[in-house]
Amino acid sequence: MNAQLAPLSITDYAPGIHEGVPAEVYHRKELGVVNCGALTQLDKTPKHYRAWLAGKEQHETPELLFGRALHALVLEPDLFAREWARQPEFGDLRTKAGKERRDDWLSCHRGVTPISAEDWQRLQAMRDAVMAHPIAGRLFTGGVAESTAIWTDPEHGLLCKARMDYYVASRGLVIDLKSTEDASESGFARSVATYRYHVQHAHYASAFQSLGHELRAFLFVAVEKTAPFAVNVHCIDADAEARGMELRDRDMATLSRCLQADVWPGYEPTIHTLSLPRWAMND
């Protein structure tokens, strides 16, 4: 890699765990380069994966924007101070005066993302709750935020990438910060299943195994988005780990086959018999 040129792709990096990979480089979608987002699309169908690759980046939903702000505030407070700002009240935006106050404020804060006063207060409360927690508060020390692992999967030969919220190399510890509606054991277990956090765990474990680094623990710090902003720290059990590995391997094998044949099927062309979900069968 030419040291004088900024890297444009993950393929410009050598295998390893890197600090300082720009977010726009990491998040660039490339055919055959696997991250958790790609695995989620492949879990639907290969046709969904190709559409995801070809699709333009959409504007962030308020939920995703809020989650990104929380990560910056907790994990990279200096970055948060530079790139986010509390938006003041402008008054009635239907009036000329209100619009002028808004436009003046925005012109003085170019390059920053505005946050409403309500969300700003919620973010501060969530950050404070995480740092006050007797376990979570001690986890985010001695490590690096937003490290990027790059490796080639040994079984499927596919280039892979993973971005860790917080990595403490001296302890072999990866911490993933999640905002959630329900941080309880049962509530967050549903989130693990719904959002495939066990597959994320498997993907990260593959990185460490392939790169020869020890992963002693992968922990989720879950913080609720509403008062009292309760915090809980979780790890998944052996059965969930095994299921995550199984699902990741299935998705990786699917991508490998599709790349070789350049065929990207959708749903199976047959008539499917549906059963109602279990909850719908109860009174």
C-alpha cells in the first residue's frame, strides 16, 4: 500500500487488527467482502444481498442516528464534541424569524450533526448510566474504540471485516455497546435472536482465530433508551455461540457458491405452506 495515498478500500489493508480505519472506508460495500451487514442480507436470499450491494446509501433513520451518537459519546467523546451539537430552540419555524435563527445556527455549525435537546439529555443520561454501572463502567478502559479486523476466512476463502466497538487487547476483550428497549436477560435474548447478535459474535470470533489473537470474552453492554436507563452486561452461552457459528458458516457457504457461479437466487420457486406463529394460536 502506498503510504502517500489514503486507502480507498478494505482490500488496501493487510490482514490484522487496525486502528484508525476511516468509517467511510470500512462501511463501503464491496462484492465478496463479508461483514455482519452482508451476512444479514444473505440470511434473506442472495438476491437481497446483491440488491443491498447495488443500492444507494439511504439516509439514517432517527434510531440509527441516535445509536451512532451514543457510541460516539461513550466510546469517542472527543469525536462527539467535534461532530455533534445540541440544537437550540428556534421558535416557530413557520415564521421568518424562526427560520433565520435556524439558518444562522446551521451556518455556524457546518459539518456537525444537530441533536434535539430531548435526545441530548437522553444521551447524557445513558452515558452516565453506563459509566456508573459497577461492571460496565470499568470495561471501557485500557482499550481502543472502533478497531477494525481484516482477515481471509480460512474455510471459504472470502475477505472479511469487522469493526469492534471497544477492544482491550491486553485482556482479549471485545465490548459491544447496544441501546435497547429492554436490557433484561429475557428481553435482550430476544434482541440477540432478532438482530443476529450471535452471528456477529461468531464473525468476530472467526477474526480472532484466523489472525491468531486470543478472544477471552465478547460482552454486550445493553443500556435502555428510556428512564431509568438501566444497564445490563451480557454474554451468550455455548448453545448460542454454536448456533451463531452454524448460521455464519451457512451464509458464508452461500456467498461462496454464488460468487463462483455468478447466480444470485431469490426465494425458492415453490408454493410454501404456512403455519401461524405460536402466539397467534393462543386466545
